[in-house]
Amino acid sequence: MIGTRNLILGAGLAGLSAAASLPREETLVLEREGEVGGLCRSREVDGFTFDCTGHLLHLKDPGIRDLVHSLLPRCFASVERKSLIYSKGVYTGYPFQANTYGLPREVIRECVLGFVEALLRRGESEERPESNFREWVLSTFGDGIARHFLFPYNEKLYRVDLNEMECGWVSWSIPRPSLDEVVRGSLGMEVKGLGYNPQFLYPRRGGIDAIPRALQTRCGEIRLKAEVRSLDLLARRVRLESGEEIGYERLLSTLPLDGLLRMLNPLPEPALGKARGKLRAVRVVNINLGVDRPAVLPGHWVYFPEAQFPFYRVGSPTNYSSGVAPVGCSSLYVEVARRRDEPLDEETLVEEVLEALRRVEILRSGDRIVAREVLVLDPAYVVYDHFRQQALPSILRILERYGVISTGRFGAWEYGSMESALKQGRAAAERLDGGERVSAGGRG
Ligand SMILES: Cc1cc2nc3c(=O)[nH]c(=O)nc-3n(C[C@H](O)[C@H](O)[C@H](O)COP(=O)(O)OP(=O)(O)OC[C@H]3O[C@@H](n4cnc5c(N)ncnc54)[C@H](O)[C@@H]3O)c2cc1C
């Protein structure tokens, strides 16, 4: 059996960022796929570059900004977001709650009035935390915005009753406009710049996989097509699909936490067993299309809250990069969410999606689909339900007691970005190294 000091499971951004921060000769990365990058991989299909749906970079942390720009100097273009919502037969600006102009007048009235009523209710009542996401939406935005956008959109994405979700995760991802912004947005005075991503970065050429490919050059050994099948926490060794066993001193896992718990053999503590199968997530069916006509979508991406459309979001990479498709063509990514226990017939779904794209006139009768791929991202979005909130901290603590740091978007079982995965990998490497300060690329 071979052994290593630092064993990292998964070569997505979190695993790569950790590996780049640790001594090369003491670190081994195991990756199931034939290439690095995880959700940040891109593929070439018939002249189109497809990412896993849309992957747009937001850099806020100065350390991660320095890392990315040192890995890829002058690689990125900065783009001002143009995202829309399609509902009631019209396109409106993002976020819905501050751009209702253009919707039927009765809908605007319900949204604005509901917002004001919610404000008044909050002013009158004692400050008390909402107990679930549904309550939070109602008390923050009011009945109209809830009913016309936030309820149907989030139910379509998370596929659970919103009472079952807690609300701690929403503060950064759902913009909260002021009353002035809601009123201005209802009168057609466009409200711009709200939310966490008013600008984003994207490579001038090629796909988002530029980041993992560059980061890989700073890592030690990465074994591809090395799928981990079981983990013995007591003996400190993993077993691969091939049957090979690898020992370690310290383990950093970026694998989906629910899958990691299922791999434990033996199970050292019953609490870890109880959590198996209870951590919920949705998968996303990502249908990428190449179309032989330019500018088929009016914005960078569009949200579709209504049940008559199978997708919750459709985006067009050719609207934010000219380097991802043949001249004169458009690319589209379509995102459909499914619970992990829901049956999935990909061919039927693709037909439904194409029909809906024609119905909403994103595709026209003469358009030809010249490239296509279907990916199932599983897991894609963690469901922030009450079980997660109550059980997650202790699961992660128990794993740490056995020398395992579980991090990254799915290792930490959270709603994270590319930047947060890079940050998490770095932070985990620092902890593995016993608090000693390291920096990506700065060792080995
Ligand atoms: C639909 C969608 C859209 C997104 N859009 C954006 C965006 O626009 N901007 C943004 O900043 N972020 C976006 N993200 C988030 C971003 O993709 C992630 O936060 C980030 O890529 C996570 O990196 P990670 O390393 O934590 O996980 P992953 O990328 O999932 O890496 C985990 C790795 O582990 C490997 N692995 C799994 N099981 C095994 C096993 N048994 N053995 C060995 N290896 C294994 C996987 O193959 C994978 O390479 C999006 C995510 C989704 C799902």
C-alpha cells in the first residue's frame, strides 16, 4: 500500500487550491474524472465551448483576486451583468422585486402593495427571526413578490416546500431593495447594480476551465480516473475503485459530504450513519445548445419562474464572450432542476425544453441546433433544510476528530461560488498544515 502525508480527494477548485498551497512532495490528489476542474470543467463540442451551465467569476477576496490574476494575467474581461426575468409573457429586469415595470398592472400593484404592507408589519411587530424560508420571503418582500416570483422560482429550483427550508443562507444571494427602489422599478426607472453579481469576469478566449488548468500547474501529483470507493477513518486509508489502497496522515475531502458518509467503512460513530441519506440536494440537468443564429437570447441569462417552462434559467455564453462559438452562432445553456429521487428521461426532457424554447421564441422555426450536450450535475444545489442546519456542524466536527477536513461546495454542504471554493481549499490547507501559513504556489 502506498501512503502520503496529505491526501486530497477531488480535483475541483477547492481540492486544487488546497494542493497548490501544500508541499508538492507530500501531497497527493485523487480525482474520479479524466481531467481536473470538477464543476469548472469546459468542453469543446462541434466548435462550441460549453461550461457546466454558466460559470461567471466574482472576486471579492483580495487574496483570491491576487491568486487568480497571477495564475491568469490579462485573461479576463469584465462584463456588466444583463439578466432578466420572463413571466406573464414579458421580460423584466433582474432582480424581479425591484423591476416590475412592464408586468400587467394588477401584478405590479400586488407586488408594490405587498412590499409596503410587509414593511409596515415589520415596523409594528416585535423583531423575531423567521423560522423558515417561506416566512422570510413573506415578511421581507410581501405577498405579491412572493407569489409572482420568489415562491414559484425557488420551488422550481429546490423542489421542496419552502417551509422545509431555513433562511440563514439567503442574505447574500437574494437582493433586498429599499422601498424607493421597489417604487422606482415599478415606474420603469430601471434599478441596476443590486445583488452580488452586477459585474463578473469571464475569460476572453475559451471557457472557465482556464482557472483549474492554470491552478493544476502549481500542484504536485494528481491521479486522474482514481475514484475513491471507501474510507477507513480508523486505519487512515482509502480504497479506490481499482481495489488499490492508499494510506494518509491527514485527509482533506472535497467530495459531496453525503457520498463521503456512505463510503465510511467501518462506521466509527452512529451519528455519521444517521446523517446518511438525510442531507438533501437537487441535481441539475444542463442542456447546452449551439444554434446557427446570433443573439438568440435578449440577455446574459433569463430566469423562468413559471411552471409552464421546464427550466428555471436559460443563459447564453455568446452574449458575454465572443470566444466560445463559431461566428454567427449562439450558445445556450438550459438548467432544469430535479430531486435526486425523481425519475429522469433525458431524451423526453430535451424535447420538452426545445418545445418550450420555441414557445417563448428564443428558438425560431428556421433555427438549426448545430451542437448539443446534456450533463447531469449531481449534486448541484444543496437544500438548506432544517436537518442540515441542525446536523451539519456536528457531522463536520466528528469528521475532524478523525483527522478529516471536509470542505468545498459539497464537502461543506453549502451554496458556494468558485471564489469560495478557492478560499476554502486554501484555508483547509492552512489547517492541515497545523496553522502554518502557506499560500497557493508558495510551497514546493
Ligand atoms: C449550476 C451551477 C452553476 C454555478 N455557477 C457559478 C457561477 O456562475 N459562479 C461561481 O462562482 N460559481 C458557480 N457555481 C459554483 C461553483 O461551480 C462551485 O462552487 C465550485 O466549482 C466548487 O468547487 P469544489 O472543488 O468545491 O467542488 P467540485 O467542483 O464538485 O469538485 C469536486 C471534485 O471531486 C471529484 N469527485 C467526486 N467524487 C469522487 C470520488 N468518489 N473519487 C474521486 N473524486 C471524486 C469530482 O469529480 C470533482 O472533480 C455553480 C454551480 C452550479 C452547480
